[in-house]
Amino acid sequence: MADAAATTQLAGIILDRIRTRGDITFASFMESALYEPGLGYYTSAGRKVGAEGDFYTSMNVHESFGRLIAREICRFWELLGSPSSFTIAEAGAGGGQLALDILDGISQFSQAAYGSLTYRLVEKEPSLKEVQAARLARHSGHLAWSTPEELASGALKFTGCVISNELFDAMPVHIVEMTEDGLQEVYVTADADGFRERLAAPSTPELAQYLQKFQVRLMPGQRGEINLNAPAWIASAAATLERGFVLTIDYGFLAEELYTPQRKNGTLLCYHRHSTSEDPYQLVGEQDITTHINFSQLMEAGKDVGLKTVWYGEQYRFLLGVGLMEELVRLEAQAKTEQESLKHRLALKKLMLPEGGMGDTFKVLIQAKGVENPQLLCMRKWGMGL
């Protein structure tokens, strides 16, 4: 896996850095590959998501994904007492497509909620602000922008919700492997031909503490990824919220399922032009690197900072609860042709169905602060009306 020569500008920079300063953890390599200023996958210009990019997310499949989230956000607003000032902060807002679908939805579902709303886009790549502003022009009076650092600082304070769609899966991870000599960590080194991996003692005791906390027992030869940044992000979201909700959509599992022996090599995957590989050392800076997330970690981290887990489940359960069937009826009624109707049905099917669709690959976690026993739309029995 690790015998690739430097084929990109960023690969050359990281190789030089290693040769000059010494070996780095895989987490440091992934941080550079994804977020190196101007050259990382998420910090360089270019379309990453959708048909012209490297991968799809649920928001690219159909606008109804954002509209259905908008329904639940309107319920958040009601549960918080219909405040006159309500903020949605979307972390990793990308090109603004999800924001557009949510804002369109809220403006149709509740003019009162829409009137109270500020939509704050949080994105690491500064060049996307112009794209977002253009795409969201019809909602310009409701927009604000922040950097991830501003969100992390806790300086922002508001009532509302913090949402993310596929944010945690792109956070840098440490990779550990259980060996006959005990727990080892994967380091990235360099030789004349390019990147190499080597195993050595863990860079921090937090890695062993993490495995102990979540009762993870790796089998000999088994690898696993560990995200040490997620708890700090959850803590900053909690600090930002005076009252409100944190809504996370991503692919992953609870700890006991994430680290099963069947996943001997972990869950790391790379995406480039809608094809996948398990080699992060190719196309450095030009391919996405992702891992499945540990939802148990997000729940535990939330509990530590006053966020209560109020709902967790597969994406299809969430979508059905918030009104997917009603949305399908609406779309079919509006469709002008049978072909248009079929297109809607196939898109919503992809969002919902397991085994090849996105319905059970993606999970939804909702955490609450300062809201007692909230009755969310996603808790409804499927098919019930509003």
C-alpha cells in the first residue's frame, strides 16, 4: 500500500517534511493530505461533491434530503419556545447546497421560524464563501459566516442548532494495530521511492485510554482508527449553544460494531472520481480520505459537556419519521410527467434503502442542551402526518 512515489505537489512537500523532520503519525499525514493550506483535498479549489466531483452525499441525491431536515429544524424551533432569534450553524457547509435546501424548506414550512433565522455557514476553504453567497442569494438576509476556529473557540453563543453532514468522517485519525508486542501505532516514513509505513509505540497514551474506555479489544493483526479530535468538536458545539440541538449525519457505528474482528484492516477508504481505494498515499491532496466514525464516542463526549442523546438511528428511520412518505406524495402530485415522477421515486429510494442505498450506511445522532424530553418528528411512527 505504501510504495507510491511522490506524484503530486503536496506529496513532495510531505515527503520532504518527513525526510527533514522525521516520521509522522498517520493522523499528521491525513491532516496534511486533507487540510494543507491551498493544497489539501478540502482546502484547494475544485468541485469535490456530486456528479462532477469524487463522491456523493445524501444532499446531492435529492433536494428532499434538506427539506426533510428542515422539517425537524422547525420542530427544534418550536421546542425551544419559538425564539425570535434562532441560529443554524452548519459545520463543513461546502458549496451551500444543503443550506439552500434547508432554507427553502423552512421558508415554506414556517414563515415565523424563517423570520427568526440566521444560517451560519462554517467552512475551512475560504474560496467557497463566494460560491455559497451566490447559491444562497435569495436568502441573503439570513446568512452569516464563521471559520471553524471561531466555532471551536466558543466565542459564538446562540440558541438554535449545530448541524453537520459527513464532517466527522473526514477528521484526521490515528491508526493503531495490535501486535504480539502489544498496541502499536502506524507512522508514515519515507525512503527513495516514496511513503512507507512502520509500526512503533503509540504517540500518546490517549490511544490506549480510548480503547479501554470503549471496551475495544483488537485481535492480533487487527487495525483500527481513532479520532482524538471529535470530543473537542462536540465540546465546542455544546459551548456555542445556549440552548438547542446538535444534529450529526455521518456513516459509522457504535463502538462494539465498529471494531469487530471482521474489520481487520479498519474502515479507511479513499475516493477519487467516484472510485474507491484503500491507498491514502496515492493522489495525495487530490483524493478524499475517510473513515467510519464511532457514534459511541460522540454520545460520551456530549454527555461530558451537557449534551443529552435524544435520538440515534439509521438515516432511513430518521427520514421516514420526519415525513419522507408525505414528501414523496407531494413530489408525485407536482410531477408533470411519469418520467419526472419516477426520477423522484428512485432518488428517495436511494436515500432510504439499505444494502446499496444510503438508508442504513448513514446514521443520524441528535443531542440536546437545555431541552427536557424533546418530542422530535423523527420519533413518530412512520406514515403519521404532522
